[in-house]
Amino acid sequence: MRAGSRRLPALLRLTTFERAATSTPRCRLRLHDNPDSRPLSAPPCSHPRGPQSGPRLPVWKNRCLRSWNNCAAGRLFGPCTDCLRRCEGQHVWPADKCGPKRKRLMTTQPDWDAIRDLSQRVLREGAPLVLTEDTRALLHRTADEVAIPDATSALQSDDGALALLRECSHRISEGSNRLMDALDRMYRHQDAGNYEDARKEMRDVLSVEVVPYYREAAQGQLDDMADTP
């Protein structure tokens, strides 16, 4: 497929207004909800921004689209369209399925599909949390993967199990959002030849992240830039 010919899957097609924005050569696509996310070399828009310009994209959709673009460009591993479909349904990019490529294989590779599905049913749709043996095992395993200690104690009660599910979901979602946003900025810094700021993006992730998978992903990007200026 030729460069620039990638087509967005139907589930996240842009609205009429958004398509008009992408086709305007003097104004870059408005997919960005904060100044740090704008293209580094974006030219100024040829028209003032005002109420007539239409609403911004939701933050989650913005992130889904940026991550899909990076995935389709070959910067992420995994099935890009499947990950976009999950992002559309759950509003979080599944970084464990479509994460950053690196030179060496990662030693940590979780599979959070089951915990995401459980969180969707219980935390967003209001279904009861039924503590079957499989559910207990899933929560215990996930707690270990996201660095939550003493999951056994939490699983002694329904309230504790629900709180554990909520914290697991929070760490997975927050860590994915943090990593994907930082990766997007890192890629643009790299494209501009600014490797010092690219490295800073990953250092900033490491300064706050506790989930081992996200930490290894960020450290891997730093390692891959070790020989750059």
C-alpha cells in the first residue's frame, strides 16, 4: 500500500466536519486535545478557531486515531484494526496487543483481554461481580501483572474484589494512555531529529509508571535510542 493511502476502518470514520479538516492542506487534522499532542511542524491554520469550527474530538477517540496511525505506519506491533476496534468499544488503546516495536523481544507480555471484558461488564455496564474460581484467578493474576500487592486479602470479600478490579482496570487504562501519548510525542521528536526530547518522553513515563509491562516498553525505547545523538 502506498504511503499516505492508508484508510481508516469504518468504525472510527471521521464526521463530515472532520473529513473537511483533513482535506484542507493549510490546516492539519484536528485530532489533538492538548498542545503537547500537536504535530511538531504543523503549519498555522488559515482560519481562526471559533464556535463555527465544530467540536473537538473526544480525548479517547483522538488517542485511538493517533495510535492506529502509528500502528498502521509500522511503529507498533499487533493487529492494528483489531486494536482500533477494541479502542472504539472500550475507549482505551490495548497497548498489550498493539504496543511499541523494539529491537529485542520483551520479557513481559500480558494478555489483558479478559480483565478488560470483565471491567466493561462490571464497571461500565453495571453487571454484578460474581467471584467464581476463574474470576478469582483472573483478578489475582492481573493484580500481580499490574504490581498490586496482597490481592489474596482483597479477594476475601465482594467489596474487596470489586475494589481490586477497579484498581487493576485503572492501572491498565492509565498506563496505556500515558505510554501511547508519550510514544506519539516521541515518534514526532524522532522524526524531527530531536532524540534528547524523544528520550525525555520515555524517562517521564518511567518516573511515574508502576506496571512492569509499561515500564519495560518505555525502557526498551530508551535502550533502542542508546546509539542515537
